[in-house]
Amino acid sequence: MMDRLLIQIECPCSGGRSDPLLLLAVLVGTWLLIHGLRLAFRKAGAGAMNKSKKIAIVAVLAVAVVAVLAARQNRSRPAAETGPVEQPVAVHPEELTGKGRPVLIDLGAGTCIPCKMMAPILADLKAEYAGAMDVHFLDVHENPDLITLYGIRVIPTQIFYDALGKEMFRHEGFLSKGDILTKWKELGVDLVSQP
């Protein structure tokens, strides 16, 4: 269950950046405090445990929530407070498509495991089909505006465009090289690889 939670945080579809290590530290710290308090109350006796235990658990949880909110607020301070931050410019589909060649755009993140698995596939396709197809990778962590611009729900997402720039197909998740080439054939696009 914890693996699923960390993967969801690591590969968000909303574009927000959560720190899985911070979350894990807060969860482990909270768990240790609660269990430490339980042991202390067991030694103190059953009579004092009920009311005091409830108050202590609520206090520990409140501290954990405040710590998470404070960490989040520190990350979201404006550039004037934290120093200059370079913001990449959003790349509109019109800038990458409609140049007389079909285009494959993969939207993902450098920290996402399936996205990392796609990287060598995209590099192979880019090299092998240079001149016949354009291949682009756009990182949604570096530029969260891409999420709304392209309507991304899950990363990685691959979007297939025809030579005129019209979206033909969209896939969410990992997609193998063979599946990409098969999809182009299904879409009626005949790609010729370069020797």
C-alpha cells in the first residue's frame, strides 16, 4: 500500500510536486510518536490512559499536519522570497506539429519510472525515423502548465498527430516501440525508417 501511495505522489497527474520523502518522514514520525505514547501510558496505568491518550494522539496528529502545511508553504513561496526561479515556456501543440510530418509527443517527468522506461524508446524512434516523424518529450514537472495545455490526466501520455497537426490518438501509460509503430500503421501513417 505504501508503494502505491509513493508512486501516486511521485507521478502526479495534477502537476503538483509532492515530496514523497517528506510524507514518509511525517508518517513514520507520527507512527513512532503514537506508539511511544502508548507505551508510556501503559506504564502510567489504565485510568490515566483514556483521556490523556486521546489528547496526546490529537496533539501529535495536529503537529504532523502543521509540519506538512509549513513544508508545502515554504516550497510555494514566490520567487521574490526564495530567489529567481527559471520557468520554462509552455510548448503549444501548434509549435511542434503541422510541419508536414507526423509527430509523437510524450508528456511525462524525469522522475517517473514509466517515463524513464520510455526515454530510450523515444530516442530510438527519433533517430530511426528522423525526417519521417518528429518525436518530442515534454516534462510536466519542469512546466506544470503543460498539464492543462495538453489535457493530461496521467503520465506518461503519448499523443499522435498527423502531418497537418491534427491529434489522431492519445495513450496513457507506458507504450513500447512496437506498439507505437503498430499504432501508426493502424492510423494509416506509413513511416519509413532512415538507414
